[in-house]
Amino acid sequence: MGTVKYTLETLPQVSEEYLARVDAIRDEDIDYSDIPEVTDFSRFRPWEERRMFKPVKVAVTCKLDADVVAWLKRDGKGYQTRLNGILRQAMAQSPS
């Protein structure tokens, strides 16, 4: 059997009957024997670090010391993203 490819336009419709049959399957009846168990979670990253995570952005105005801004901008474009990352790291390490 060859590879089957679909696009959003060519996806077959899912019937209510099919969904009802899937819903009726109990977790205990699903065969996971061909799927290896994940025991090494070191490559998993927090949601915040994944590309798919897109937090809501809020525009703010604040005054920063000139040397801090120069330090952030020394690597070129993306200084606001770097600042956000520094603040997020500090937030994650905060006790609460």
C-alpha cells in the first residue's frame, strides 16, 4: 500500500457513526504494544519554549537604563524577544 496524502480540501468527511464507534472504545482495549514506551523525557520542553506556544503580547512602555538597552541590542534584531526570555526565566525561578 502506498502513501496516502490529503489536503484540507480533500480530507474525507468523518461520519457521526465513526465518531460514535471511536468514542465507544475503552482505553483498556487499545493495543499500544507496537509503540515504544517513553522513559527519557529530557528532550521534552516546557510549553513556553515550544514553537507552537504563542502567548498573548501586550504593548508596554517602560524606562530602562541605557547600558541595559545597549547590552540587549548588541546582538542585533530580536532584543525585545531576548528581554522577554530573560523576564520569563526570572518569572519561572521566582518562588511564586
